[in-house]
Amino acid sequence: MREGTCLTFGKTLVKRELPLNAFGDPLGTPPFGPPFLVRPPFARRSRVNSVRHACPGRFAPSMGFFDKFTGKPASPAPGNGEASQPAPGGDPPALSVGPRLAAARDRLDERDLKGAMAIYEEVLASAGDRADVLVAISGDLGSTGNIPQIIDLIAPRYDAQRHGPAIGINLLQAYLAVRDADAAQHVLDILFALNRPELEDRLHGFSNAIAELISAGAVQGIPQADPEAAPVPLPSVGLALVTLSKPIWAYGLEAFEDILPKKEGRMRRVAFGQLALPGAYADIDAAMSRPDDELGRLSRALPLWLAETFYFSPHYSSIAALGSFHGTDGVRRPAIFATEWSVENLRQLADTTSYGLDYIFTGSLRREAEETVLVLRVWDVKKHRERKQMAARWTAATADAELTKVHEYVRAFMEWAPYPEGSGIPFSAPSSPTAWLDAQAALLGLFLAEKDLIPVSQLPDFPPILDAFAPHAFSPPASSLAWISLRSRVTSLRLAPQTSEVLLSRHPAVVRARTLLDA
């Protein structure tokens, strides 16, 4: 997942004070090399002449123009072209990036993380695309034990092709420290794709570390950030995109082999964006603070379903891009898009996605009396134009039939074809699209709650969801795996009582994964 896209959009993790040498010798020996990479000196410092390290990652904070999705004004750019006046008792305006980074490092040495973060936000607003700046920030944060803040600040800005591997290595170590195997694997894949022979030994070492994290829950020699510690509030407020690069039910099942097909070779890259809900709510803030209603669930579950479908084609690499709103109260909630994606929104999504995108699906949902109306748009990213528009409508009685038609039409239009037999579990459309979409939405909510991206209070009532999905859990195998993932997550969070035994697929991958329910 790139909760960030951002993208592996902004994954918000949490802080734990670690000793200054926390990333010392264990990672300094082969195959890892130095823990956080040293940045070049920007300016001499009055107190300390030495300089330190840095690098980026995955989920993101505010995205600027994406704020229009929620009907909120974008935050004004700092300064508006004029030198800002210092706050009483604050630092004077910076003449260059170097002195501001040195000042932030001084704040970190004084254990004033909030002050350092404020300076970093200021620097990143004007120089957030500079590799030297990203390396400096990630290195200084890492060497002072502020690991989750590397992810919050750097992940949404990192582009391996533009910024190089140094930042990616720092980010990878940060994800290992917070025990996020999915994010670490994603960054490692990006680094391997750079095809840098001099990095191979070190990257294989990280591969072994990820395997150790999956099997043992931690990596020897890497200090672990405390997932129970309170997150540090960030100055930025707005919308972040969470991007998921595999089926939502597959997260947590990585230890079981032969579930997902291997994605390799040349593929077309397609994203499925969260659907807009124009005119659905008089008060969007209030709607975002409540558990999702049916339209809210569909706006996220439909992109998840389509992205999952295209994952099971050897011709496509797919992601789902969903919104997470960061409020002024520090709480993160599922975002509601009040307007459809603009061309500029699409361009930003493509530019912040590793290796770019070829196609993006967007659209909207609305209610007309007893009917739900869906509009889907397919965008050609390279030509910056809409390639196709599709529409469908259904009532409660016709929903399964109409959603099946939409699914079939999208596959046919995009010339979708499945993997050959033996490449992961076989693909098959669900017997009840409505039950499948409700399960997808429930799994997404649990996943985001585990990542502290939504409060548990916004999760739905799970017993009715489990009861509705249970009759469809036997087939296809993906439904059985989704049931296992859903049941396991609900049980671990104590959100539903134990249910009676459900008949599941006898596919070998399902039989192996079922051990989660017996744990």
C-alpha cells in the first residue's frame, strides 16, 4: 500500500523517542551499509560544524489542490510572494534552505520535535522536490530517533527516478522500524527497479529483513517504533491519497504463498480513483465524521473491486487511489469528494505514482429517487483526455445484475484477460457484487483503522456484514480469503462476537490461510 501514494499517500505513523545512536552499528554492517545517508553540508552551524543524513517514502499529508474535492479552500501558500514576518520570539525569515535545515537540526538536538517539524514544513513548501533537502530531513529525523516523521514528511514526495536511491533507502529503513512490511516491500521493489548493480547486495539484505519481519514480527538490529505511542500532530491539514497496489483482502496474508499472481514484465498501468458524490450531503464535514452510508461505501469499494480485478490480469498493474482527510483536530477520516477529479488532479496522481500511469478511472455516484446512478470515465493519461464514459443505474432489486454488467463491460473495453492457470488463485467474479462490495468496504475500514487513518468509532456494525457475506464465502477462492481476512481483523479488534463455522473453498491457498482463524 502506498498510503501514499502517495501515494503511498501519507501513511501516518507514530513517534517514539529512540536513543541518538539507535540506527548505529547493526545497520552499518553489510548488507545494509550506513543507516541514514549523510547529506552534503548546506551551511556551517554556529554550534556544530558536522551535518547529517536523510530520505522519503509512502502515505502523505495535505495535497494542495486536492482540497477542492471536499469543498474546502486550499491553504494559502506561505508568504504569497513576500517575506513573511517572524512570529514573536520566533526565527527570522530564512534567506536559504541550508540555515533553515540547520535550525531544524538544532531543534531536534534540543528534543523540540514540534519546532523542527514546523521548520521542515516551511522548507518543503518551497524546496520539497530537491533530493538534497529530502535526504537531509530524513537523515536528521532518523539519526535522532524520529522515525515515523520520516514517513509523514518524505513518503508523499519521493520519486525514485528523480531523487535517486539514497532517500528510498532511508524510507525503507523507516518502514522496517515501524514494522510495516507492505510499505517496506513496495519501496524495495522501486529500488530494485532502478537497476543499480552497486546496490544489489544491500537491497538483498533488505529483502531478507522484510522476510524476517513477516515471519517474526520484527527485524533484529532495527529499533522498533512504538505503535501505541501518540502521534505527533502535524501543521498540515487537508486531503491525502491512500493508494493500494493489491487486493484489500490480501493485506495480512503475505506469509501464505501462491495466493496472488506475480506481477512482472511490461504492463499497462491503471489507477481507479475514489468516486465523487456531488450533491450527496448538505454538510460534508458532518458526513465525514459519521460511519459511511451506502453511497460512501460504494465510492471506495467500486474502485477497490476494479483495481483487484485488474491485478489478476498479466497485462495490467493496478492501484486504487482513495481519499483520507486530515482535520484540524488531528483526526483522520475517510474523505468525501464533492466534485469529480479534474485534469490537474489526474496529472498530480500520475506524477506521484511510481513509473507513472497509462489510464485512470474516475467517476461519480448519485441518488435519483430509488435508483443509484453511476458514471465512470476512462482517462488516457498520456493524451490528457477522456477516452470513454460509461453509465449505469440500478435499484436495490437490480443491483447485483447491473453491477455484474458494469464489471463485464469494463473488462471487455480494456481487453482484460486473466492469468493462466497456476498463477495464484484463479480469478472469478463474485456471485453477489453487492455483498462483495460491502465486504471490500468493511475490510478497507479495518485496514485504515489499524493504520490510525480513521477512528475506530467510524467503523460500521460488523455482525450484519458478516451475516450477509457468509453465504458467499465459499466461492470463488478470493471470497474465502476475504472472509478469513475480515473475520481475523474483526476478531483481533474485538468488534464482533465469534460466528459459527462457515464453509470455505478447498483451494490449497485457502486451506493454508485458514490457520489465521484457528490462531
